[in-house]
Amino acid sequence: TDLSEDQKEFVDSIQNSGDHLLHIINDILDFSKIESEKLELEDLPFQLHLFIEQAVGLVNVKKKFPHLNVIYHFDIGVPIFIYGDVTRLRQILVNLIGNAGKFTACGGVQVTARLVSAADRRTNEFMLEMRVRDTGIGIPPEKQSRLFKAFSQVDASTTRQYGGTGLGLAISYKLA
């Protein structure tokens, strides 16, 4: 049978709660693996442009943050394909974009990829920098030291207003 509008809302709420709980559990497991140095990174090829588009899509920016303008920019010389752990890089980027969206009431979020160092002739390795900038509320200098600590948030009222476990940036920092 078809669900009523109220039933659809309940099902959506259950789905969202389950997704949120799974995300928290996965963050705790990832943090434990990182701390115990048991996390193994992959080194596989992937298309950078498509990867960034998918990361923005995973955050569901248009639905969660319809008031924001999200753009991405690739500097000249950034390779189309790169090698790395796409899952962990996605985890970092999704955390950063999600935080940017949560803490930006108006304006936008920009994701930029730039080549920091050219490819080494022998190894073909290069350094790529990815930045996520926003027009959000910012972080006071005296509280910035708490930013990448596990289970820590800049302000207790932030947890009540925006949610979160305080693990996303700690995990991202350790992975980077």
C-alpha cells in the first residue's frame, strides 16, 4: 500500500537517523584504525574532476544548503587522472565541504585543486593541494587549536546548533 505523507516523513526520519548513526560508527572505527596505525591506504587511478563533483554531490549541497553557491576550480596543470586512495580523499573532502556548508549561512563554498610541485621525472610523483574555502562564520584564533582534536568542537553551542561528533576534522587531519 502507499504511504501517507505522515508515514513518508517517519520513514525519511528513520532513514536519516540510521544514516547518521552509521556515519558516527564509521568515524569511530576509522579513528580507531588510524590511531592504531592499522589503516591501509590504496593507490589507484581516478579522475580528479569527476571525484570532486561526486564529493560535492555526496554532501548533497543543493538539498542541505540551497542558499549556498558551490563552485570548484582547477588550476592549469592539474592532471585529469591521479593515483591515490579515492575513498580516504573523499572522506576528507566530504568532511571539509560538509563543515563549510554547515557553518555558512549565506555566500558560498569554493573547492580548488592546484599543482604545488611538478611531476618528478623518475617517479612521476607530484604534490597536489586541495582547498575548501567558505564565507562562513569563521573560527576565533584562540579556538583554532581545538579544531583538529578528536571529540572536540570549537564551541559547545556548536554541537547543539549544528550537530557532529568532533571526529570529522580529526580524521581528515590524520589522513592528510
